[in-house]
Amino acid sequence: MNFKLRIWRQPNRKSPGKLADYEVLDISPNTSFLEMLDILNETLLGRGDEPIAFESDCREGICGTCSLTINGEAHGPDHPGAV
């Protein structure tokens, strides 16, 4: 599967930010959203760009650190569509 992601990028809390568009190609349907972000980060680092920053801990959908809102829908430990 191919995805077009629009991600908020901001160098730090005091700097202005902007939305940046990324394409992630040939992602397996069995890949989680966080794994897809890992793949994107590997690509960005390979190009010498800053990786996407996000919090995660257990990555099992238990602690809630990686809870996300995607297209206005909550995902995480309290929702069946954990990422």
C-alpha cells in the first residue's frame, strides 16, 4: 500500500511550524502506523533529513503513549483500532 502523509513539523516549541507532505510506498497491510513512521524515518535519515519525532513506549497498545488521532479518529489502548 502507498500512503501520503501530512505531518506537522516544528524545529522546537518557540519556532513556527508547518505541515510537510511525505509519501511512503509499498507498505505491507500488516505494518502498524508506528512501524510505517519508523520506515519513513529511516528514509529521512538516509537523505540527511530530520526524522519525525513521536512518543512511544511499549508499542503494545497498553500504556497509551503512542495513542494517535488519525483523520479525527482516536487510536490507542481504549480504542479497538490501536496503531
